[in-house]
Amino acid sequence: MLKPLVFAAELGRRTVGAATAVPGVDLALARAVLATGNFGPSQLEVAMTGERSAVGSFQDKAATVLLEANPRGASALLARLDIDTAQDAEKLERLAGQYFKLKKYDAALAMRRRAVHLEPQSALRWVALARSLLRATGGHIVHDPVAGLVEGPLPRTEEAREALARAEQLDPENPFVLHERGELEFEHGDAAVGLDLMERALERQNRATWWTDLGSAYRKPHIADYDRSLDAYEKALKLKPTSPTAFRGVIIMGCRADQDWPRLWRSAELFESARGRSTAAKLDLARTLRKLFTAAPSEQQIDEALAALDAAHAVGLRLSWPTTSLIVYRLQFLQRMRSSFALRRELAQRSVTWLGTSSAGHSRHRQKLLSALIYLGREDEALKLIDPMPWTPYQQVDRQRLEKMAADTHLIRGNLTPYQEYSAQRRAELPLPGEPQMETLIRDKRIAVVGPADTGDRLGEMIDGYDIIIRPRLMTEFDEEQRARLGSRTDIAYFSGRDIDDFREEASAAVEAGRLQMVIGRGLSMASAGEDLPDWLRFYSHDYSLGFHGPPMGIGRILYDVLQFHPAQVSLFNIDFFSGQKAFGKGYRPAKDQQMGPYSIVNEVVLAHDLAFEHRLTKAMAASGVLDAQGVAGEVLGLTEEQYIQRLETSSALTTRTA
């Protein structure tokens, strides 16, 4: 749906740009766009009743992008609206829905308050009000997937809870209201209560979208119930076999959970059978590929499956994007790395061909395009599409996204300066806790970043000679063997989202004892950390934004974060990019998390990240002249991409254990 909308919006943006040179036309165009939505129910009413309209959904999305292309007209129309005297609650809801998407949250809230005043006995009006109350006012910090931590709306949770309670009083049998309550409690209250409410809603009404919502909730790091998440996504796919959201959920959770490959491929065949063109040929190919998805295919079976896939591609027959991604994952778990990365490059080329280069002021479309071009090694083409800024954004977050993508495109070419300048600008615009202290610790200092692998290096004495020692987890006690490998202190510890709560008390004690200076968590975890953060806890503001398959892993995120603060030197130790004998050193992770396999955290190495791109991004950081690598880390970083991928195919660290 994205491509036709963006193409239509690109034409609309150019037309609007030309037309609005005539005084008053921008306002007329905004009125005309909104008027096209008057012939069907509002999107919230559609969601509440479950009676979907493909035409109505497309019109709603098209109206959004056209209003974004005409910000002056949308603002002028809003300025002329007299919300307090409006008498049509349904019209107010249509307007509120559009201005909500334009992030005019205060206006949407005012419209929905007026609609409740006009129709206080309508459960729909109270549900709409609750949604606006959760995006009520500014002054909050939220996580944007491109720009990172940005200013966003502060939820009025208690008022929203009261509005939904009123909706339930008016319509006690409505499962939609129950589902809305569940989502609110899961995100802003008691997660267990929220899950229970969402499940009770599904007992009353079996909806595919609600199963995907439940699957998404169960996969959150603080829940991490992979089996229930997988079951929920499978139920969604059975109800709606064309749903890419449901199928992608099945793929990721199946690979994280029990890794029942035949089960996953049955879902793939269901998804392919529901798609329109060349269905018979695709299903024939899918049946041929079943041999790849047995529990333990032989080398001959893998070769035969790959040959069948190559033959299909030669005649233009391709399985869907999600199904092809599943094949990539299966090949990586089988350590057929060269074939898997070649297939992912094909996906990147498909992205470039499909997306085109017209983005219609749509920053996320431009991000997908740039990510694909960069993955294909076409950095110069990518840079021309982002620097200078390709359009003048209306919303601040879009400006931040475009600036961030430009900085990251320069970075992959070895130029660190635009990223450092962007980061300094963002720190000035949005001061965050811990940033001044972090800059004091890093600027002009020699930094050692010490990874978790047992590479065989014994460089502890060299590590201890650095000004600041950073580790991807807390270590304050070292035995003699560890001191030889890792050094003898930790100044800054980075944590993943799922680890920080488990170690918070220990970290606090270490800081109090003077054995640790700062703890740093991922930006997307900040919202769940509470309001009163200790002085020693910081959440970093952004990740590299142009990874075609996910952000960098732990060490890559640390390097990216540290480099923004102008260190004199950063040296990398004890990391082999998963090309060695063990994924982690002794004691770093529980036994089940020492290698890939069912329920192992090591699975994330291929599910959420791209090892080949990680290697390339680190080499780009090194090309800046600030980063170097010592011991085995330096040896692996000196490999070509082809040599590195070849080493991954024989790495014991990536061997998959059986359940």
C-alpha cells in the first residue's frame, strides 16, 4: 500500500506546490481533501464495528499524505474552525482523525471533547476521547525509529482510563472497548491486567488484528513469552492469510521459540496461497522448498532447494518478501551464509525497484530506499538523495529524520563529522539526562570498548591503560584470568532493554562504591524506566538509522553512541564478530544462550541484525581515523566482506544446537 500512496502523494505534492501559489487555493484544497471522507464511516467507527472498507481505508491514507503535502492549507483550515460551536459529532471525529495523524494532538483532543459533549451517550465518542488523551500534550520524551529520542505527547493515562470506563458503561458487551482497555493497561498500567483484557476481548470476538496485537504484546522484552506470541500470530494468519503483519510475526517468533521449521513453512505456504498472481507456480516452488524446512536437511537437500530457487528467479518467479526473508533466516541457521546474504541483497534490489526514488515528503519511505541502496553498496546514489535535504519538512520530527539519515549516509562513507555535528545540535535542542556527564567522560579521552567474546587475546594490561573502559554489561569483580583477558575495571556499562532491570540494584551499589561511573540503556527503553532517573543512569538518544535489516548489535551501538562525543581514540577489544569458537566468554550468558537454537538470545544475531553489514559499518567507523581494533578484533576487521562471510560459515559460535 505504501508505494501507490507515495506515488500519488508525490504527484499531489507537486500539484499542491504549484496550485498554492494562488492565494486561497491551499485552503480550498484542504477542504476538498477532507470532504472526500464524508461518504463513509470514520476510521474509528470502522475499527469499532469491524466492518472494514478497502476503499475507505485507502482514501483515509491518501487524505493524510495529501494534507501533509499541503501543511499551510491544513493549518489555515484548522484556524478557521470554530470547534466550540460545532454541532456535528461525526464530522468532528473525521477531522480529529486526520489532525491526529498530522500530530495536531491538541486540536484533535479539543474536537473529541466537543464530540463527547454533543453525544455523551455514544461509547464511540468516549473511545475516541481516550485515544486523544493518550496523545494529549507535549513535554514527554518518546522514541522515534529513525530520529531516536524526540519530544512527544504526554499521555493522560488516568483520564483515558476513565473515558474507557465510561464507554464500557454505555456499551458493556462491546469487545472493542475491552480491547482498548487492554492496550491501555498493557502500555501504561499493569501488563498482566492488559493481557487478560485483550484475551477476554478475543473470547467475545475473533479478530485477526487483535490476535496480532496480542502477539505483539507477548513478544515485548519485559514479557518475552515467545510461545504465546507465536500462537497468537498463527491465529491471526489463519483468520487473515493475506496479512503480512501476522506472517512476519509468525516467522520471527517461530525462529525465536521452538524453531519448528516444518510448522513455519506451513504458514509460508498458507500465506503464498492467499496471494494473487502466479499462485500455482509459487505453490509448486514452495512444495519443492519443503526439503529446506525439515528438522535437519542434508547438504544435498539444501543444494537442491537453492538450485530450485535460482531456477525460479531466472524466469522471474519470486516468492513474497516475508517468505523470502524466512528462507534467509533458515539458511543462516544452517550456516549457509553466502547464499543467505546473496538472497538478502536480492531483497534490497527488489526494494529499490519497488520503491522508486520519489518519496512525496514521506521520510520513512526515503529511509527504506536509502537503507536498500546502502546495503547494495550504492552509497554515492544514496547521498545524492538525502544531502542536500530533498524537501522542506513541515513537522519537526521529519526534519530530524532527514538530518539523521544524511549524517548516517556520510558515516557509512567514513565521514564522521556530519554525525557529530547533528548529535551536538540534537543535544542542544533536547537536553537529556546524563548527556553532559557522558560528554565529560568521553571528549578527548582514550576509550577502550571491551566485548564479551573469548578471542584468546590476553590484552588486559593494555586495556587498563585507557582513560575509560566500556563494557556491554556490568562487571566489577575480576579474577586473575579475567584481568588478563579483560582488564580490571569498568567505568561505563551498557545494557540491553531486557537486562537493565535485572542489574539495576547491583549497578546502583557499584556506583555508590566508586567502582562504576555510569550505566547506559537503549533509548527505546527509556519510557519504561520511570520518571525519577538516578544521576548515573543515561539512555542514549539514537541508533544508526540506515540498516537494511535492523540496527547495529550491542558493540556497534556502543561505538556509534561514543563516537558522537569526540573521543580522542576508541579501541575495540575482545570481539570477533561471531566468527570464532564461542559467542560469549565464560559466565557471560546462561548455558542456553551460548549458541543459537530454540529460545536462545544468540538467535537475535541473525533475526534482528545483519552480520555482514555490521562488519561493514564498523569498518566505516574505523575509516574515520578515530576507531581502531586490537588483537583478534583487528584481524577480523581487516578481512574483506567475502572473507568474513566465509569465516562465518565455519564459526562454532553460530552452530545451532538442537532443542
